[in-house]
Amino acid sequence: MDIGCHALVWTGQFDSRGVRVAAEKTKTAGFDLIEYPLMDPFTFDTVAARSALAEYDLKASASLGLSEATDVTSSDPAVVEAGEALLIRAVDVVADLGGKHLCGVIYSAMRKYMEPVSARGLENSKRTIGRVADHAADRGVNIALEVVNRYETNVLNTARQAIMYLAEVDRPNLGVHLDTYHMNIEESDMFSPVLDAATSLQYVHVGESHRGYLGTGSVDFDVFFKALHRISYRGPITFESFSSAVVAPDLSRMLGIWRTLWTDNDDLGAHASAYIRDKIKAIDTIRLH
């Protein structure tokens, strides 16, 4: 099991220097994997990233959220085509980094919609994701659809919605990505969604209810980690946290990162790495009871 950290904990700039700094800090904090946000996969410096990964002995994954210009639920064929092209490029970046996982809000734009998804929009999304998953299979990459709250998509807000979506697209390398921050808003509890998604769960984000230090909010991590243990989950568990101390302008505005929940990301990251590992170790001792 790889314990990872989202690179936006460390920097909002992903030029060659930012890519390397994020990797260095991820390793220093005790993580195994770095999740790079592919805000523009066409300009992402894969050469710099590969060098940093090798230098710091890290694995990599990547995530992104589509914009209105690349929204695959759009009724405009040109917008859907642009979204598919961006996702295909993102898959290639992950593969070029030696990664195995592309995740995030890649089935719609990551924004607040003012109406439910249309039947046509949902069909456009499923058709596109199916083609992207086929390309990803050829590159040895898994595609995980992140279930997020109602203010960031109108397509997948619960694990059960994601499971139904997967059943219709039906690709072996297509799975579910659960995030405790979003689960804490939309799900009935932190246990049953994990069990519901057990056979499809490929990727996990661990984030607190206010996106700050783990254990200081309202997320029931004890129950969540018990659920992961119950299904013998072995995929990545990646820490995600945001503060106005680190700004990626477009993403920070979209996510509403207005407060300074932390200023010392070195301390935050080290705490998160230890917190996650301690939970896993503690839950594992249940077998001795």
C-alpha cells in the first residue's frame, strides 16, 4: 500500500522547479507517492518530473478536474472532443511518469452546476470515459472517478452513483476514487460506501472536513480505516489538504480556499504521513482481538 501526498500541499507552481520541490518535500515528509495535479497536461514537464521521482525514489499518480471548456457532459461536440483530448494527454503523462493511476473529476467539469446533468450529457460523459479507459488500458494506467460533493459536480456525488456509472461503462481498468472530505458531506456514513465500492475501489483521498490537519475536524477516520481494512484495500491512500498559504490561482478560487488553515506545510505533511500510517497499524491489530 502506497501512502501519498497531493503536490498542492507543497506548491501551486508546477514548472520544473515546482515539480522537483514538491517531490523533495513529499519524500522528506515520509510519503511513498506524489500525486501531481495536471492542471495543463499539455505543458506538464514530464522530464523534470521523471528526474525528481528517480532522485527521491517516489511513485507518482496524477489528478485533474475538467473545466467548462473541456466538460465531457457538454452538449457541444467540440467541447466534449476537447475534454477527451485533454484526458488522453493526461493518461499519457501518467504513463510516461511510470504511474498507474489517473483520478479526479474527469467525467464532468469540476464546478457548481445550476441544474441536474442531462441524459445527453451523461451519455456523452460515459462514452468519453469509455474511450479514455480503453486508451489507458493500452498504456497500463487505471482510471478512477472521484466522487465529490454537489458543489463540484452534478454527476457523481455518492459511491453508489459511481458504481452504477461504472456498471454501464464496464471497463476493467475503470474504478472508484473515494475522498473522505467529500464523503463527510454527501454520504450517510464513512463505512458503508467503502463496502459498497469494495470491488471497484482503486484510489483514496484522505482529507479533513475543513481540509486542514487530520484529526482536527469532523471526519470519522477510525470508521473509515476500519472499512478499508474490512475490504483488504491495497491501493494508494493520498493525503489532500489546502490552505491559502499555498495558492494555485484557478484551483484555489474554484475550491473556495479562502482561509489559512496551516502555514507550515512541512509539519502538516509529516503529521499526515504519521497519522495515516498510525491508523493503518492500529486497525491491523484488530486481527489479534
